[in-house]
Amino acid sequence: MTQAEANIGVVGLAAMGASLSRNLARHGNTVAVFNRHYSRTQTLITEHGSEGKFVPAQTLEEFVASLAKPRTAIIMVKAGEPTDEMINALADLMEPGDIIVDAGNAYFKDTIKREKAIRARGLHYVGCGVSGGEEGALLGPSMMPGGTDESWQTLGPILKSIAAVAEGEPCVTHIGSDGAGHFVKMVHNGIEYADMQLIAESYDLMRRGLGLTPEEIAEVFEDWDKGDLNSYLVQITSEVLHHTDAKTGKPFIDIVKDQAGMKGTGTWTVQTALELGVPVTGIGEAVFARGLSSTVELRQEAQDKGLEGPKAEGAFSASAADPEERKAFIEDVRQALYASKIVAYAQGFNEMEEGAKVYNWKLDLGAIARIWRGGCIIRAKFLNRISDAYDSGEQFGSLLFDPFFKKAVEGAQDSWRRVVASAVAAGIPVPVFSSSLAYYDALRSKRLPAALIQGQRDLFGAHTYGRVDEPGIFHTLWAADKSELKED
Ligand code: NDP
């Protein structure tokens, strides 16, 4: 009979599950491992069995029997139906008090439903966001578990043992009940989309605008990584830009198709933001930019039809030719990137605040910023400032109102405006730079043209409007004498 000795189990031993199992075993956990096809389990044990204590199982029954109580199993199988099948199969074999963890990228509303169903059976269900990819899973990811406080008692120490560590703290915290962990992971990914697109726009301005080589741009990013923009994404950008294609000897960036893929978390972030009424314009534009890059036929037709750009070819020619001007423009781009990045994070954090209200979560935004400092894709020095802002206890509606960020954006705005203006004049698309600036300007405008929209809506559809000088709801009799009716 199998001995119930494992304190944690992992189901699904493809790239993510195998790496997570090895990380768990390397940190003193006894790890039960199961995969639908036993060959993957065998490979794991043959190649990495010496890294720690594994308990391989050939059947799910054996796997469950090898877990000590409360049994805790992390599912790392293909998202969607296979995950649902595995949750049910495990729940059938487990007992009340046991814990099922879905560490895949699930949609938070599915996690809410699954948690409710599993809770009804007396078990705990934890939707856990995991960031850092395969390498993170092996060397230390950032993790965002939801679920009950009780499940965190068991799971917390296990996850802390394998999480990335940033400034002495493990990059994992109990995010909140049911779908909170997957919700926060979703927003993390949305911010990642904006961050990546902003870096891509910066590259484009230096490449197409200033005419720098990929190698020269790689050096600019290396330099930026030494300051406020210090981050994993900036670091890997230099690596990609330094890389030469082995087959052709060309810069790697020039042989890659310019069609960005996506798996859906960015889209979920934007859909959810629309439902919650939170304008995440930077993230939205970043998702649309990936979509637009992949409209291959449309883009080809635009080439075939010769869709023209601005007549003034080389709006950047002066900056490109003069080393001092070039240097100044690169600094402008750095400042624009910093300011736009602050806007993207401000919007993402607003989405989490609103989500917390609607779904009844108590999200600790300072703690969330802290667990994103290590292990995850958006890890960055800058997150320390965000956690400081939320930990200060000051109440503010947007990160942009925090004194540090307010000053940073105000200081960057002249550069930001020059960059957007130059890009527009040269016909280089900068959707996230420009939409973030538009968001900033809209936010600080005392009066917006929305008043005109309200007038139009009232005229064509009797949608009513509010007045600036009197409370209540009003409608104007447009077709008749244009007198005003107050509606109660
Ligand atoms: P895959 O998404 O490629 O899934 C392969 C694994 O799922 C294999 O173990 C496979 O078993 C198993 N599987 C597929 N269908 C079934 C089924 N019907 N029943 C049982 N098992 C099944 O693996 P990854 O390691 O790439 O990803 C695992 C999870 O982690 C996914 O949910 C994914 O979304 C998520 N992920 C998260 C990342 C992150 O950074 N957080 C990055 C990448 C993935 P078999 O070997 O028998 O075919």
C-alpha cells in the first residue's frame, strides 16, 4: 500500500508542472507527481530524481494515496476542459479539507465557479496565478493564490518555500477569496502587454525615427536598465536586440515576422475593465496593437494600395543627424516610456481596486506590488515605489496622484509630448505612448467635451443630462420650443 508521505503533489508534468515539481523538491518538499502519460513522469524521475524527494504515481488513485492530509495537489495540465476534468477526477478521490490548486492561467470567473462547486463538496479550491514562465517555475516564480484563509495555512509555507525572493521577502501572498488570485494575475498580464508595447514603441522610434541599428538600440536599453526603468523586460529587450540570427547572420529582430501573438489574458483584462467601467486605455491599446500587427491581409492590402504617410519625409532627420540632438531625443523617449508606464500601472491598479469592490475581495495593493518585484515578467525596481505609495496609507484615486508619481510624470511630460508629436508628424504609430498621454490630459482637464456628447445624446435619444448649476436629471424638448424638463 502506498505511504501517504508527500506534503504536496503536482498533476501535469509538461514544461510548467515539471519545473514546479523540481522547484518544490529542491526546497525540501516531498512531491507526489502524476502525468496522464507515465512517460513524462519517468523522464522527470530519470533526469531530475536526484534533485529531491519525488513520489511518482502511475495512476491518479496512487497519486492521491501518496499525499499526506490535508492532501494538497497542484494541477498544471492544459487549460480549459482538461483542467476541469482533472479537478473533478481529483475531487472524486479526495476528502473534505483537502486542497486542489489550479496554477494554470484560468479566467477568474471560471475560478469563482469552480471554487463554489468544489467548496460545496467540502474541499478547498485555490486558483493560483503563477508568473515567470518555465524558468520562473523552476527557479522561483511570483505567485498569486486565491482561496480560503484555511487553505492558505497549509499552502502558504509550501508556496513561500519555492517563490522568488525580492529584498528578502518571498514573492507570494494570499490575494483573497475564490477568483482573486487569477484576477490579479490577469491584470498583471494586462500590464505586461502595455509594458512590452511601450518598449516596442521606443524601439520603433529609435530604429525608424533615428535610424539606429538594433545593436545601438540594445545599448540604449542596457543604459536605461541602470536607472528608473530597471526591469526584466528592459533587460531581455537588450538581449533580443543584441542577438544575431545564426542562419543568416542578420540581426535576429529583422528575421522575425512582425505579428505579435497572444493567448487571451490581455483581452480578458480589457473585457473585464470594460465591464467594471475602468478606462485601461494603455492596456487596451497594447492589446489592439498586437491584434493589428496580426491583420496580415489588411496590412498587405495597405501596402498594395500604397496608403501614404506624411509628405515631410524624415521628420526625425535633424535629430538623427546630430549626435547631441539624437542623445536628447533618446532621453525624451526614456522619459516618455517612464511616464506612460506609470499610467499603465495606475490603470491596472484601478482595475484591481474596482474588481475588489465588485467581487468582495480585500486586495492589499501594496503587497501585490511587492510580490511583483521578483519572479514575474513585469518585475521592476519601480514596483518598490508603488508599494510605498499604497503602504503609506494615503487615500488616492490614482497612482498618478501619489506625490512621487505626480512629480515623476510632471517632470517627464515635456519629453512625452515631444515624443508623441514627433512620432505623429513622422507617421510612426505610438498607440500606448499617445493614449497614455491622452488619459493624463483627460484626467487633469477641468472640463471635457463630454458635455457636448451629453447634448447630442439628449437630442437624438432623449437620454437626459445633468446640469452644472442644479442637481437632478434634465431633458430638453429639442423638436418643440427647446424648453427644459426636469426628470425626477
Ligand atoms: P500544456 O498546457 O502544454 O499541457 C500539457 C500537459 O497537460 C501535459 O502534462 C498533458 O499530459 C496534460 N494534459 C493535456 N490534456 C489532458 C487531459 N485531458 N487530461 C490530463 N492531462 C492532460 O503544459 P504547460 O506546462 O505548458 O502548461 C500547464 C499549465 O500552465 C497551463 O494551464 C498553462 O496555461 C499554464 N502556463 C502558465 C504559464 C505561466 O507562466 N504561468 C506559462 C505556461 C503555461 P500528457 O503528457 O499526458 O499529454
